[in-house]
Amino acid sequence: MAPNLGAVDESGAEVLLDEISTPDGPFELVAHRRETVWIGIRRKGWPRVDGSATQSAIGLHTGSAEHYVEASVSIHGTWGLAYGGVSPEVERVAVRNERREVFPARIIRLPPPFEEEYRAAWGVATDCGMECELIGYDRHGRLIAPDTVRTGERRVPSAAESLELNRQHCDSGLRYYARALKTMPSIPEQAEHVGPVRNSLHALALVLAYVEGAQDEPSAMSEAREIVLRYVASD
């Protein structure tokens, strides 16, 4: 008998959203409301324990910041089941294991009575020794990592905007490392970090050299040295 997907229980609080095959048999995806919408999983035929509808669940919008992908994972030996909710900006989803192999996943709309713009999503990944994660893609095909804070519609910036963002990033980092380089030699405990800070300073300067117009690697290397001196002198 096919599962009664989308059917709300008598209390109006729980709905069976989907069923999926796993290496250990079928699992069910369930949503229920308790102040906020919770999306959870349970093994098919799993008896309720203490009245709980799921074995594990994640509440939408319960963190300090809202993310495009709000998900959790249940690891079962060598495979994992990632599940949660995704914002309207997410066009498709997948599950990625710790070796960065990608497995198909699916999005399921929540019933209208839930009044929730996020949709449920889940999928199975194999070869998961310790972790796997639900990832999203926007309408431009760009990856949306699980920890990406939601800022609204994801548009493609112009070349000029991208260049300015790179410049700002380099400028901020160079100022930080230049200040650190001035104070670190006077603190014996930080002496071992001077080398890595110099390397980071130079790496950012090299990127900024291209942003500022370097045409090839030799000129970028030369201009990067001047950029480092400029920032060290100005901070």
C-alpha cells in the first residue's frame, strides 16, 4: 500500500511528506508544527517513543541567523541521511559526503496549512564514515553551502562589482595583517606566528596587485612587494 503522502494527521500538526529507500530499509520524512515547523525523519514502521513523531528533527528558523539551507544529518554506519529545510532561493539540492562526492536529493513542498515558505529537503549519501551534508544550488547553478547566511535573492554580480568586492577583501585583510606584524615581534609567545602572517600578507598583496592592474606574474610579484610596504607603512 502506497504511503499517504501529504496527509495531515487528526491533530492537524503532523504530515508525512516523503518516503525514501536506504541501505537499511525505507525511511519517512515528516513535518509537524510546534511553535515553528519541525522537519524530521523516522524509520518506516517506527513506533512512537514518548509520543514523538520522529527519531530526530530540526526546527526551521531556530538559530541565531537564517540560512538558505537549514539541515541536520543522521549517520548510520557507512551511509548518512541528510534532511531539513531550504529557502525559496534554492532551486535544487544534493547530499555530499566527506569525500565531496555528490548524491541526488529532493525538495518537497510543505502543505499550505503550515504557512511556511521554506520547503523540506532530504537525501541519502553512501561512503559516509563520519559526516555528510545537505547542499543547495541557486537558479544560476551556484553552490549554496549549509552555513551560508540567507541575504535574499542570489544575483550574479557584474565584473566591476566582483572586482570591488575582491579589492575590499584584500584591503581589509592587508590592514589586519599589517597591524599584527607590527605588534607580534614584541610578544615572545607570538614569534612563531610571524612567518605565517608575512605569508598571508604577501598572498593578499598578490591578489590586490592583479586587481590594481598587474598584467602578468612577474609584474604582480613586483607590485605585491610594493603593496606590502605601502600597508605596513600606513598602519
